[in-house]
Amino acid sequence: MDDLMNASLTMRHSSPPALALDEPSAGVRVGSALAALTIVTIPLGPLLITVGTRALPVYWSQIAFAALCFHLIFSSLAARARRAAAPPMRVGLALSLITLMGVGLISPRDELAAVLAYANFSTAVLGGVLVGRLWAYDRAERFGTIDKAWYIFVLTAAAQLLSSFGNAQSFTELHQNSVTPWGESNFVAGVIVVASLLVLARLADTASPWILGIPIVCACAVALATLSRGALLAAGVGVATYLWALGRRPFSKFALRVTALAVPIVLLMALNGVTSIRSQVNSQVFANIDARWRLYETALGEFRASPIIGTGWASLRQVSETGQSTFAHNVVFSFLQIGGLGGLAFLCIVAVFSIVAIRRFPRLASPILGALAVSMTDPFLESYVAGLLFWAIIWLGASRIVRLDAEAVPVEPPTRLHGNAAGRS
């Protein structure tokens, strides 16, 4: 796709380029619609499939993602049959990450649980890359189909949370009653906050009417009402990052950056307040803090026991105190435990591509850093829903977009154009 669009910049414009971002092809439009379907079906949660004595959850969203994969495969085959150029999805990174973390299947303690956890991770990475790539192709300078899908997802997820609040007898019990078909409390709140930061960033990037951001801010407030400290942390990091990037004149930039530096202080006060409110129900909020530290120690011990290949997907459940913690609730300790040195390589790739995405789309810093912040206290990149969200953001930012207009950056013509003579003008 990049080669084709680069070459088109060197051609005379006797006819409009077939794959220009200003006019997405029919295949891209259909792909974007299926990507949107993958997103808006997340709130439906999973379909339970019985295997022996165990029920395996398969998200309806993953079924929609399978349809997207079939469409892209058949579109590519049809394009080859017509000897036409189809927009490549560039899934090499996704396949590399999936293969890299496949090391966690070598010696897991529970093979079926490991396969399920790995399948969720794999579909999240591949799905995120495909969604992000289609997002970039489908005129990323406008608030398009995939943007609208995330907008709908945020509002739907917030409505589900709001509905679950009806079971709480007081404000202090909201956290315990924050249950949706696709997750509970901390996880759901964290995903909604990060998705809200994403939608707000896209609204700003596409110069959309500011009034469209009001429902998203309200949805974010609903997520924070769960009293989730992880969601609050993500929101604080996102707001601080956003304020730091604002301001055009020196004085306004200085004032906004001073405000951004004050956000951590406000955040710390808010975290203490949330802890105090939740402690009025029971002492579980303090037990959770202690349990997380023990999980970190256990995951680090697992990595030390098997530093090369780790101890595998879902293996932490067998050695954790409660026997219910599948992941270490910290992205660093979790992937080191799962894949050893493979997990370390995965973390390095996450860091590199996060930097690349932020450099190319600065406003995406808010959701990216928000996601990384919440992943330090909750399973995020390990899961299907949050992983899909994270990698879609990363790949939107990392995808190279060439616009065919007066502001397009000149590029060198390729030496070959998918079988046609190169350098033709």
C-alpha cells in the first residue's frame, strides 16, 4: 500500500489513484464496517462453549473479527486474480508478537486455560493491528466509521455500568456492583476511561464539534464512579498528558504545563479519597493492595525459576494464594512470568511502538499512556478487549499515512510497482 501510494505521487494525475486515502476502496470500506462491528459487539460479552466439564468463553466480538479476517483474505485473493493491488494489512508485527508469546505454551501448568488465554491475547493483537490499519486507510483525518464505533462502544459500556449501579444500596457499594457481560469493576472502568481518552483525542484531531465530547466525558465520569483506582490513574495520566501538549502561545503553554504538573498531586489525593470511601464497606480494598504485592513477588519468582521461557500462560493461577489470579496485575511482571525473555522482548516492542505512535500522532499520547498506566495495576494487554483497544490505537498511530494533497510529503518513487513498470510519469 505504501509503495503504491508513493508511486502515485510521482504519476501525472490523469485519473484518481485507486487506493488513495482520500477515496477508500470498496474493500477498505467493507473492512472498516466489519472492524466497526468487531468493536460495537464487545459489550455483548462472550458466548460460552462447553468443552468437557469446562465452559470456554468466546466473545461475540471475536466472531465478528473472524468475519473481518475472511473478508480480508478473500479480498486479497480476488485482487490477485484481477492482477490488481489490494491494500496490504502489514500484519508482520502482529504475527511476530503472537509467535514470540507462543513460548508461553511450551510448559503451562493448565494446558486448556493456557490455550484460551493465548487465544485471547493473539486475537487481540491481530485484531488491533487490522483495525488500526483499516482505521488509517479509511481517511484517518476525518471522524470515520471506526471512530464512530468506538464512540458507540463507550456510550454502550457506560450505559451497562450505569444499569449495574442499580444493585448498589449506597455510593460506597458501587465498586462491588460494577458488573457487565464483558467484565467487572476495575477492568471495565479502565477500558472505558482509555476508550474515552481515545475518542476525545480523535474528536480533537478531526476538528469535530466540541459538543460531541460531552457524552464521552459523562461516560468517563460513570467509569470513575466505580471507585476504581486503576481507572482513576489512567484518567489522571491521560489528562496530564493532554494538558501538557496544549497551548500555542508561550504564556498559555506555561500555564497549562504547570496545571499538568499539579495533576499528580490531585490524583494522589483522589486515590486516597477513593480508598477511604471503599474501606467504609469492608477492608477488602487494603487486602487487594497486599494481594497485588504478593502477586508481583510470585510472578517475579516464577520468572527467576524459568527466565528463558517463563512458566506459561495462566500458570500463575496454580501458584497464587487464592488460585484465582490468572495474571500478575502488572504488565511487566505478567509478561516476564508468562514468556521469560520472550516477554521481555514483547515489552520492548510495546515501548518502541508506543513512542512511534505518539511521535506521529501526539494527541494519541493521552490514551496510550493512560492504557500503560492502568496496565501497571490490572490485566490489560493480556486480555482480548483491552488488548484490541490498545493495539488499534498503536497501529493507527504507527501506520504511515500519505495524503494526496498539497501538503503531502514528497517521497522517493519505488523501484517496482507490484509487477508494473516503475517510475512511470
